[in-house]
Amino acid sequence: MTNILAFLTVFATVASATAYRNDNHELDATTKACLRARRTFNGKKRQFCAAGQDFLGWLCYDKCPSNMARGGVDCHSICPPEFTDMGLTCLKKGSYGRGVGYPWKFGDLWKFNGTIFNSRGMFQRCEKDYGQGNCELYDLVVYPKCLPGYTPVGCCICQPPLPDCESFGLLSSDVINPSIGLSCAKKIVIGNPHRPKCHPDDDLVGGRCYSKCPPSYTPGLPV
């Protein structure tokens, strides 16, 4: 009798353990399958942003206005055709050089009417090329005058009038440095991040979209 009771006890224990293992095995298989699907599908193609937004990295950012372009996650002004893009600024085009000028040379009069190192010869050669009254002296060298509306900068550069930056949709140069002159600062709109959305048949887990798990399984973080 004792042997029979011992046998029944062992049998019941084994049966219970077997049933427990089967239950755990079925539950683990479902869980692992769900987690495996989540792990192997990165969700990138299933994430989407609201209308008027761009998907960058793992976040959504408002689209740039028509007169601005994307610079990383921010929006920067587009330089107008009259300007050259210099990165964070736009440089007004139109400056030009007026050459090396007409310096004194052998053959020019050294003295004229008692004046030492006169510029008569330099002016004669310059005006022969550019016309009478169209030359000027700068630092002992004669140069052709800048075109009307242009201003000499140093000896050899003629620059156009300073631009009205705001009329071009840009910022005045004195916003960043008043000595920049022909440059206008770009407007920059700092990117405002938004979390992406998931399709109705997906779950948002850890910032990513994954296929929904079976109704019997509670979604958890991917492993």
C-alpha cells in the first residue's frame, strides 16, 4: 500500500510539472514570436508625420516656408538671385575691381610747377583709356573712377550701394556685425520637434511603431 501511494504521488507530481511546462511553453512561444516581430521590424516605414511636417531621424519637424530651405532640422533663408550664398549670410553681388591703376613711371614729370612727384603723367595715361574727368588719385596712384552709384573701397574695389536687407526678406547686416557691409544675415527658424504617429494597426513602443501583438498579449518594450 505504501508503495502504491508513493507511486501515485510521484505520478501526480510529474503530471503537474508536465502541464506547467506545457502552459509556460505555449505562453513563451507567443511572447517570443511577438517580441521577435517587433525586434526585426524597425518601424521606420510605418511611422508617419502630420500634414505639413517632414520626418527627420525619429522625429517630425514643420516644413520650411517657400522662401527657406532645410539646414539640418532648422530652416534657413534662401539667398535671392542678386546675392551669393555665404553660409549664414547672403553677399550682395556687383563688386568689381578697377585694376592696379596708373602709378608713376619713368618718363612722367617728377616736378611740375614746383610740385615734387606730380601726378600729371599718371592722369594723362588713365584719361587716355577712360576719358577726361574719369580718373582719381588714391595713395599716389591714379585709378579710373567707380561707376555711378558705386563706392570705392580701398584702392582697387568698387562696391554697389548697400542692400536693403529687409526688402529681400533677410536680416540687416548689423544684426550680426555692422562692418559686414554688403552681407545680409539669413533668417533662421529653429526646428520644433514633434513625435511621429503610428498607423491605427500599430503600437507606439519606445518611440517606434510596431505591428500590434495578439489581443492576449500586452505590448512591452522590444528586446
